[in-house]
Amino acid sequence: MNIPKKLIDAYNKGSFGIFIGAGVSQSAGLPSWNKLLNELIDLAVDINIGDEKERELRLLAKIPSKYLLVAEELKEILSSDMPKFITKRFNDKSIDSPEYLDRLIKELSYRFVITTNYDNVIEKAFVKASIVPNELTYRDPSSINYNFINEEVFILKAHGDAKRAPEDIVITEKDYRRIIYNSYGYKSILEALFSTNHLLFLGASLNDPELILLLGYIHNIFQGGSPDHFALMSNKDLTQTEINRWRKDFNINIIPYDPKDNHKEVAVFVNDFIKRVEKKS
């Protein structure tokens, strides 16, 4: 698979981070946004929300732009039942990290890994690589800053951790506004990570509401000339206009791939990328 020279050069400069999106967790067997919302609707049906409400929510759950709205509604309906479900669903001990992620974590050099996922798939890849990173969330801005300044490898679970604090996960736009507006330090750290490092996005999607939310809140740094970032994305329904806009609006260069054969090209990309770059010392 063709690996852009621009990406190789960016990696070899040394200021490099990895962003793990929802697609990686889905490849490990965890639910997509649509499936998660429908599972939560099933839970809401059990507490008798009524047929009309169920039909309405299931229709909205088919529309990516409505995912966060549906999540907000379900959070109010389910109350304390939602974090219990999130813990059970995303802290599934039978779920394993995909092989391409294991290689990426073990063989590349990076300063940090960021994810909007709630699960522990990334942590499992680190265990296999015998690396013990610091695991941090949006509630740990001082620790994130300390690790970043001291060049200690860390995982930033930007939207929370299903295992450590399921009640604190970010699953609606209101949740994210709350943490951004109440924690200027955290927002500043996010801006620092994206403005001083090249990032490789894996498992990202143009329809991922959490990624769009994250990029939206740090949009200003991209206008200020951040480093080039790169995103491996399925070419399904991907238009040239979208590719152009992500490059112009976020400095994210999209690398399209064919999703056939269960996204086999993702593993091919990772293997080829590892062969082309300087190896971890």
C-alpha cells in the first residue's frame, strides 16, 4: 500500500502521536455508534418508554448527525442504568486488541496515544508489548501536562474510561461542553498536543460524532498552522470535497483505503508503514 512520503517524514521528525478512533474498537468486536444506541434503546424499552418513543429513537439512531442527540435523550431516560451498561459493555474481558494495533504499539515510537473510545482495547495492546503507560482522562490535566513535558508515554482517554469511571464518560455534546468550559487547562493541553505533534489517525471516520466534536472544539489551532496530521479512512462514501476540507480545515491529510475483506488494508497499511520508518530504539 502506498505510504505518503509526507507521513514518513513527519514520523521521523520525532514529535509523533497516535489517535485511535472507534473503528479500531469495532474491529475488536465492540459496537458501532448505531449499534450502541440501539442496545441502549433496548434497555430503555425494558423500562417501558412506549412504542412511539422507541420508533422515534430508532429512526434517529440511523442518522449519524443525530447520534449525540439520541445519546442525550437516552442518558436522561436511563439515568444510573447507563453507566452500569457502559461498564459491562466496554469492559468486556473477552475482547482482544487487533494484531495490527499490537504491532503499532510495540514497534513505533510515539509520545502519546489519544482515543475517544471508552474501552480497554488499547491497554491490552500495551500489555502485549510489555509497556506500562500512564492512563489518563480529561480529569487529569496536570498529569497530562507533566507526562507530555517529561516525554513519558501516556494514553489520553479524551472522553473517559468505562472501567475507571463510567459515570464520567462523555457521550453527549452537553457532556463535552461541560468539560471544555469547566477545564481551560484541559483544553489548552489538547491544543498543545495537536499543535506541536504530527498525529496519525486510525479507525477514524467522517461520521464519528466524537471525533468531529473533539476537532470542533480545538478548531482554532488548525487555523493557526498546526503540523500536518494524517488519517487512514475508508474510501466508502468519501468524496474529494471532504478530503479537501479536512486538509484545509484541520490540516488532516486523508489516506483512503478500500474497506473490503473486513478492512484488510488497515493491517497492510500498518505493516508497510512500520517497514518504511525508523524503528523504535
